[in-house]
Amino acid sequence: MPQLHPDLPTAEFKALGHDVIDLLADYYAGIEAAPAFPGCKPADVAALFDAPPPEQGESAAAILADWRDKIIPNSSRQGSPRWFGFVNGSGSQIATLADAMASTLNPNCGGWRASPAATEIERRTVRWLAELMGYVSECGGVFVSGGTMANVAALRVALCAKATWNVDMDGLQSRNGAGRMTVYMADHETHVSMVRAVDLLGLGRSALRAVPSNADFTIDVQALERMLDADIAVGMTPFCIVGHVGSINVGAIDDINALANVAARRNLWLHLDGACGALGGMLPELQPQLNGMVRADSVSFDAHKWLGVPYEAGCLMVREIAALRRAFAMQATYLLPAKDNEYSGDNYFDYGPQLSRSWRALKVWMTLRYYGAEGIRTFFRQTIVCAKHLHNLVDTSDDFEVVQPSPLLYIYSFRWAPKELRGNDALLDELNQQISDELQRRLIAFAMTTRIRGRVTQRLSICSHRTTTADIDATFQAMRVIGQELLATTTAHHPERSEGPV
Ligand SMILES: Cc1ncc(COP(=O)(O)O)c(C=O)c1O
């Protein structure tokens, strides 16, 4: 009988591993020169992999050849210095290797006995990060897939902590439940992950109350107070305020201390969605904005964004570890293989939504150790310098328009708006979208658009430690050139379209 999945002899495994490392090293060596987006089309990519399931095993060499010839040429390089899409981390090399190491040991980080060292590393990593970010170092914390799951988990913790009935038994259906449980967040920049959270928890989307935001996109705290009063007056039960620590489009940071005051006065949970920016707590220069973070009941952030570790590495920190346990601890006879004794440690399945869990913390732990806090601060600062440089280019130009304050973080939105077309918003929307599309099509950089106060804008997330101000200059200049070409075509074919507001 052939053995199922026979292991390779050690020498062959090493040789295969070296081949893999060669491929990875080649990828890194070419990352600056290669286009960020490969410019491939869905049907062509589908055709490349259109094969029946393999009946017989293949050589590793054949599989690796596909990596080189089919996968890499049809992959976006999110580690590219010109990748500005979404909020994607650039991939730290040490963390890439950590993923292979984590997979080799393959601990199930749900149960302590299945992951003694891994559990301790997760606990230690959370603690290190909390200390470095200026959060509560004794907090409870758990790695999850990303910012979305961290927000889902945070709302579940908040709900369990603030509901006056047994949420575990009665869910949201309790007859004793006092009114609609509601959550409050600034209207302009509410990330879709919060919508996912209220969906998954069955709160319903109308439970997510959109609070007016100020001109700088932060939550209007007085409007929040008025909305809370009005909602309570009609029988709703507010239980949670969600503050932004780095909003998705403009990197806005809410007035955390003001939100903490409101939450404390009204006995509400304060969760900070810091997916993009909470790690900024590591920077002394951001303390004026972030020193209130320590007062939040929970904070979420993504190590797979600014910290640059490979997917997936979201994290939720909760001030009171008991609150995390209260929301997630589960009992099942098959989960406790032996009586409590000296070999019983903390089971992470009691602290988060997953039972079986991969070892996400290892890549974060190794990244922190490898670069050190000071190395990471340097890299964070470099991205902020790039964002501020971009703001300066926009601010001093006459063909681009500033739409947000000078960036505090690494996310920046702005608009192409030459003098001839100012006021013609519909046309500017169309052309800004075309500029972004064309930038991708010409393989110059990968940037995306968003809408700010209803208008299409360029949006760059400058999240890569490989990006320099030269990349920003080149991208900005390319946008300008594309814009001029579009303007020439537009005014040549439709002179009436450049004539002011429509
Ligand atoms: C503010 C904010 N919250 C949550 C998320 C969701 O994070 P993830 O994509 O890791 O689920 C994002 C993602 O960009 C975000 O910007």
C-alpha cells in the first residue's frame, strides 16, 4: 500500500525548502521594479488554472514552476512601494518566514495543551503591543483574522457587558430587554466592517447610529450627546460608542478623551476602531491625539496593515480580561481532555470567536523582536512623511484640490481639479475615476478612489515601508499627466463640458 502523504527524506525536504526560498528571494529582489498591479484580466487568469483535480501526485518542481510562471505574473504586489490600494501591509520578510514556522509546528492556538509556547507568545505579544501603544498592559487580548472580526468581537463583548439580561440565553429577543440596543459612530467614515458587525450580531443595521461629523471628519461629540438623549427618549438602549483611530479615507482620529468622558458619564462601552491607526500610539508625537486610548474599554487594530505582517493578523484588546471571557467562554465536554491540574493553562477559545486557531501571534512577535520598537517607529514615520509630502504637493499645486486636513497618519485623499473644471463636480468625478483607472492600466501604481463628502477623490494608503517620497512624486506626476491628457480630450470633444458648474 502506498503511504498517504509520505514525508520527504530530510535532505530532500531541505532541498525543496531551498528552492522555495529562492523563489521568495527572487520575488523580494524584483518587488521595486515590477508593477504593483499585474494588469491581468479575470478570464485570462481563470484559463491559466483551468485544470481537472489532480488524480496522481505531481513533482514539487512542477508545482513550483507554476508559482514562478503563472502565479507571480498574475499577482498584485502588495509589497510594492507603489501599492497604495485598500489598507494593505507590505509584508515583513521575517514574518513571512514566521508563517512557515508556525505552519510547521501547527499548534491549535485554541487550547493551552495544544499550544503551550504559542499561547504564551500570543499573551506576551498582546502585552508588548498594549505597552508600546499606551493601552492597558494587563488587558485581555486575542488575535483574530482582521479588523472586521475584531469589531464583531468587540461589539459582542460590549453587548454582553452592557445588556441587563442574559444575552447568551435570550440573544436580542429577551422580553426583559429594554428597547433597541444601539451603537454610535461618526457618519462620514463609518467603516463597512461595523455594518458587518451589526449584521452578524443580529442587531440590525438601523442599530448603527450615524453621528454627524465635524469638518475634519471626526465625530461631533455634542451631536453625539444630542442623539443619545433623543434615542433614549424614544426608548432605545444605547450601549456602545465606536471611536475612530484612523478612519479609512482620511485617517481621522476622533477626540478620544471627549468620547471617553461621554461613555463614562452614561455608562456606555467605548470601543476604538484602530484598525488603521491604533499602532500610532507607539509614536510620542501622536500622544496629543492618542493619549486617551488607555481609557477605552476595547481597542482593535490590524498588524497586517501598518505593521506590515502578512495576512491575517487583526487584534482585539479589552481592558477587563473578564469581559472578554464573559463574551466568549464556552463549555463542552470534549474541549477539556483532563481534570484541571498543573498542566492547565488559559485556553484562547475562551477569549475569542474561534475554537481552532492558527498561530497568528508568532509573525507579530518575530516582527517586533526583529525590528524593535524603534525600528518600527522609524518605518511608521517614513509613511507619515510620505503622506505629508503628498499633501504638500497637492496643497501647492493649482490642478489638485485639498479635501482633508494635513494627514496625521499614512492615509490621504485628494482630488484632481484643474481650474478649468472647478465647480463641474459631475465631470470631475468622472475624470478622477478615469485617472485612477488609467494609473492602474499603465502599470504605474495601484491607487484607488473613494468618495469624500459625496465627491470622487483619489485615495492613497501609503502603508509600505518600501515607499519613498520619490514614489509619491512619480505617482503624483503620472496622475497630473493623465489628467492633462483627459482634459485635452474632454475640452476638444465637448468644449461645453468645461464650462463651470452643472
Ligand atoms: C477603520 C477600519 N476598520 C476596520 C477595517 C477592517 O479590517 P479588515 O479588512 O482587516 O477586516 C478596516 C479595513 O481597512 C478599516 O480601515
